[in-house]
Amino acid sequence: MTRGPRLEVLDGLRFLAAMSVVVYHFTTMDRVWGRPAADLFPAQAATYGWLGVYLFFLNSGFVICMSAWGRGAGAFLVSRAARLYPAYWLSVVVITLVLTVWPARPVTWSGTLVNLTMFQDAVGTPPVAEVYWTLWAELRFYLLFALLVAWGLTYRRVAGFCLAWLAAVTVTKALVPDGDLVHVVLLTDYAPLFTGGIACYLMYRFRPTLLTWAILGASFLLSVPAARYRAGLESYPGQPPVPAWPAIVLLAVCFALVTAVALGRLDRVRGRWLVVLGATTYPLYLLHLDLGGPLLHAWQWHLPPPLLVTLVTAAMIGLAWLVHRYVERPLAPRLTRALRRLGPTTRRHVRDTPAADPVPH
């Protein structure tokens, strides 16, 4: 059984994930304000907003599997490059210029040139923007999945890929010291999120089976330790520890949302407005911290912090839409054509699925 390629609810989930991260950065990060954020936002309601990244990765597993079905590996990688690089290149240049004027941290033009490749983590060059770490995770996922795409996607092969990946992650975590290269290759902390999303797509494309439920359940259980560890990083010396159980509950909610999409429970959530919001997600994620953060810092003494966060967030969403409209939409097709000329691809393989975003994309 197959269904239509467009799932507008996924656009909504991507935007929800992006907003979780934006609010988390704007209301909990001390360095954004130059003083304790808890003094400005005592409730700290967005303490667990970093879980938006986990929802991004779950969504990515679902959508990348959907968009890659029926393609060759070359066409798959071309579509990913055309989707990721235009807005990313703009963000690298703009953020470098901002950091040159507002030196929140050191930046060099040689480092910027390396960042333009998106492989700065692979060669040990500091990222221009802190949020780029998720793109490195996405790139590794794409490269691993491209090996399966080159073989050809079938239900059994994709399910076997998920099982093999989860088994390799389990063995690596048990036997290999942290920091070893194999952890980097296998994405041991985030692989269960991608496999969870893939399992949901198999449910959506075919039907739920004991195998796909098993993959989904194992993915959730194996993603819990990373979420618990990440929650612990929110605790500061001399302050009460941040409890981990809400992170686990919210992680379960993230899994439940993507599972609900797979089972058709959210089919009624649709509308062009979701597509518009989804289109802003990737540039919003790339730009919000390094452009919005300086605005919050500069204007914090002129407006109440909640109002200022609301206005800056709205401005970042508007800017993200402009980037999508005037950078991504015109440049992505041109980059696709340029990359296609570098190798043979068939015409039926070059159509991209609009919902296939990274962050959160």
C-alpha cells in the first residue's frame, strides 16, 4: 500500500520542533542575555526545548526514507545537497559577517571557507554557528542511508538496515570507549531517532507489523540514555539538578507524534499554512541564534524580555521566509541541474519531496 507523497502535518511537526529549539535558546541560554536567563524567565518553561532536535531527527528518518524510495544513490545525494546548501551557504556568510561586527566568539575567513563545505566537524574546524552540529549528524545519516539506496530500497532491506544499525549501536556502546571513531560513523547517540522515523515510514507505506513495532520500540528504548544524559547537562553547579523524567516523557511524545502520522491519526491536520510554516523551518534554525541572539542582547534594557523574545522570534520567522523565497527556491533547482551534469541521473529521480528537511531541518 502506498499513499500520496505530501504529508502537510510533517511540515507542522518540523515547525514545532524548530520553535521548541528557538524558544529554548532565547529563554534559557545565559550567554544570549549576558546574565542569568532564569532571572528573566523564572519558570524556565522551555528547559526541555532541546528535544526539538530529537523530533527533527525522527521526522528526518521518516521523510528521507520516503523521498529516497525509487531513486538511485546519486539522485538521492543530489537532492539532499540541493536542499541543504543554498540556505546554509547564506547562513555561513551572514553569520561570519555578524561575528566580525559583534565578536561573540572568534571567527576566521579560512574557517568560514571550510565551513562552506559543511564538513568542518570532520576536519576539526570550529563551526561558524553552534547549531551546525545537527547538520553533521544529518550528513552522516545521509551517507549511511545512501549505501542502502544504492542497493535498492525494499521493505526487507530497510527493516534489516534498521535492525543492523541498532545492533551495531548497542554493541559499540557496550564495548567501544566513548570518542572512538566508530561512534562518529554510527551516530551512536542519535541513530535510534533516525531508525524510529524510518520504522514509522515503513508503517505508513505498507502497514504496521510486529517487526516495525519492534524496531520502533527498540529505537525509543535506545534513545532514552542520550536524552537522560542531555537533560543532565541543564544542571548548573550549586543548583538543584534538572530531573530527567520529563525529558523521557517528552521524548515519548515525540515518538508518539511521528507514529500517529504513520498510522493516519493526524491525516486531518492539513492546510497550506502548514506548508508555509514548514518552508521557514530550515533557515529559521540556521539563523535564529546568531542573528536573534545579538538583538535580544542589545535591546534587553528597552523592552520586557517576554515581549522582546516574541518580537525577535517573529522577525526571525519573517527573515526565514524571505530566505526560503528568494534564496532556496531560486537556487535549489540551479544547483540540482549543476550537480546532475556531474554524473548520470534519470529525470524521474530528480524530483524532491518538499517535506524532506533536516532541521530543523
